[in-house]
Amino acid sequence: MYTLFGSSLLIGDDMSIANKEIITDDSGYRVGYRVECAFCGTWFDATRFDAAFCSSTCRTRYRRSLKEESKRIERAEGAINDLIGILPDGEGDALAALIRLQKRIQDAIESVEI
């Protein structure tokens, strides 16, 4: 019979949490870990405490998703900077777009649970 003890581990620079359970035998000796994949959520058996992904595919997809998010942020910042660059010319459409964007960003920030 195995005993499970719950824990969690912070992984990577983005501080994602991977759920883990320590598996022990009847004498209390640790025989492994039951880990929830940080990408797909599947539970798997691991021998290493720092295991966070059920497969190399999930690890790769996770890393790519971080890169894609970073690229989307960079594109959004570029678009905002383009609008700001138009402002000194006195174009009212750019100012109106920035005000609408400011409101949408503020609403999104307020809706996020911290």
C-alpha cells in the first residue's frame, strides 16, 4: 500500500505550479512521485521531484506557448507605439483609439483575479 502526500512545485521563471504527490511504501520509504503535467493536466508517475511534464511533447508545447505569448505582447506594444507616434500630428482617430484601448486594458486588468 502506498501513502500519498500532496505538495506543489514552482517551475521555471514564470513560476507555474505543478501539483505533486509523494508516494511512499508501508515503511515510509519514498518510491516516487505522482505529478500533474504543467501543460496538459494529465497525472503521471515520476522518479524525479522536479518533473513537471508528462512528455517531451508537452514540455515543447509549453515552452512554445510562452514564446508565442511574448511575441503577441511585442506586437501589441508595437501597435500602441505606432498610435502614440501619430498623436503629435493631431489626428483625432489615433487619440480616440488609444482611449478605447486604455479602457479595454483597464477592464481586462480589473477582471483578472490576483
